[in-house]
Amino acid sequence: MMNHAMNQPLSRGTAVTALLALMLCAAGHVHALSLAPDAVDEPPPPADQREHDPYVLDIYWENDGGVLKPNGSHDRYYTNGVALSLAHRPRWAEQLAPHMPFADRFGPARTAAGYTVGQLMFTPRRIEPSELLVDDRPYAGYLYAGVYWQRANEHTFDHFQLDLGLVGPSSLADHTQDWIHDIYRAPEPQGWRHQLRDEPTIQFRVRKKWRADLASFHLADHRFDLQWIPHVGVAAGTVHRYAEAGAMLRLGGNLPDDFGPGRVRDIAAHTGDPGRGWGAYGFLRLNARLVEHNLFFAGNTWKDSHSVDHEPVVGEAQLGYAVQYRGDHWAGQFAYSQVFQSDEFKGQRDNHAYATFALSLTYWF
């Protein structure tokens, strides 16, 4: 299947070429940063000596329907994803830091750890037919739970995550979609009996980000900053195997000490803190992904199931904004964006787009 995919011409060639150029540019910038000495941060006091430590609850929702994306409502492909994340800064996360890869090169680090659960659902382009649509992507549901560890200094951020889950009817994705469609009186999907079969999954993700200040200026007594945040990442496991690279530009005032808003598959950094009072920014993120395996196209690993050939290169653009506020003992951030993707599988008839919602609530105990 992979050889067949690699022999096919890439669709949307111009967009893919532009995204690959971005990947090379980001990789060059990343290499330059890696050659420079890491910023020397003062190490934070041990967790048992700090009076107040934050606990952060993240709520992520992604959907291609009219509630989140009224400018172009669809119900197809990656049609819905939800995830919850709870992060804190425990003593064991600090104790783990010296044993992680490249710890001696990273230098003093601020650490965080967290736990996440999520559910994703995928459908073909048309959900009304009850027969198997052999030229379209399979129905699939995915339910998972994971643990992650993060470290950061002034300019660099690392995220390591391990997820255990299952794909198939036991993910309850079909029941979730039926329930939502009943509430909104939307057409009922008829093809879930053709979904991927039950199968356990294991998934590991590593993501690295860099942050650089490009410019600052004042307007009406307010300071605005422009930041450049390139990233690279890899995924290995039974669900996804890919390598990706890209970058984000964000412009705003009172920027938080993080590396951009999170998503279902890209949990936000919880190693820093937002500035006091109000802050806001707009952002543009571009990404290119080289895909070796995607379970939701390839079908079940150990059982017979419907499958289609995936595209080896997927481009993505994300445009959105974020607003945050921090008081004495709590902080909150809201982020909204829309994501536009190139084709993900052979024979895909439409480009796909979906909206993302992220709500982060922090409390210092």
C-alpha cells in the first residue's frame, strides 16, 4: 500500500511545495537555535518548597459542524474530537528531568506533568448511505487515555506523551454521534456498522518547540510583541507514525509564557505562567507532515477491515486567536481557530477544514 501511495502524484502540489519549503525553513532555524547555547534559567525551587503550585484543566473540542464552524458546516472525515487534560508540577516531574534525553544540553528546566483522555470520530464524505463506501475513508472511533511530561527553559519546550487506547465499537464514537445528531435533529449516520473493529492501541509522541521574539512596538500605550515559534515532532505506535515540522507566528499584548494554544493532538505547555491582567493575540500556524502509517486509513492491524491508501504528505494551516486573564489565584484562556488541510487519502474529493476550541483554567493552591 505504501509503495502504491508513493508512486502517485501529489494533489495540491503548490500548497504541499510551499509547506515543505516552510518545513525546511523551520528546520534551518531550529538547527541554528540548537547550535547556540541554551538560555541560562534560574532553576525553580523544588515543588515541596513552593507555597503555591498551579493545577490546569484544559478542555479541547474540534468539530467540522455548524456549532463551531458556521462558515462552512460539514459532517465528514475528521468530524469530531474532544479531550480533557489535567496538568500540574509535581516533585516527580522535576526528579525525572535529569534522566530524560539531552538533559545535560537542555540546562535548568521548568517541568510539568499531566493526564489526558479523549475521543475522536471519523466518517466518510457521505453519512446517509448504509452500504460500504469502498472509495471513501472508513468509519472509525478512537478512545484513549494518556500521560505526558513537559520541560521548558526561556526559549525551548519539550513534550513527551504516551497514550493507551482502543479503536472500534468499544470507543462509543457511534453512540456519541447518534446522540449529538438527535439533539440537533441532524441526519442520522447510517454506516457505522462498517467501522473499524475493536483493537487496542499504543501511541508515543514527542514534540519540540522553540520561541524567539521578532519585534516589539507600542500602540496607544500598549505593548505588542511578535513571536516566531517553530516546531518539530514525531509519532510512533499503532495509530500514527509520522514526522512533522512547521512554525507559528503570533502577535499580541501581554503574551503568556507558553508556546501557543493547545489542540487535541498538541497539548499546550504548562511549564510557564500567564502575565497578570488581560492579554490577547492572533496566530497563524503552518505544518507539513510526512506520514508512514495512519490506522484510520490503513484499517485494522490484526483483523480484516475496510481501508484506503493515505497521502504521504499532508499540509495544514491554522488561523485563530486567544484571549487570557490572570487574577490573584486563578487564570483562564480561551482560544479559537480554524484548521485547513490538504488531502489525506487517495481519492479524497474535498479538502477538509474544522474548527478548534480550547479552554484552559488554572488555579494556584
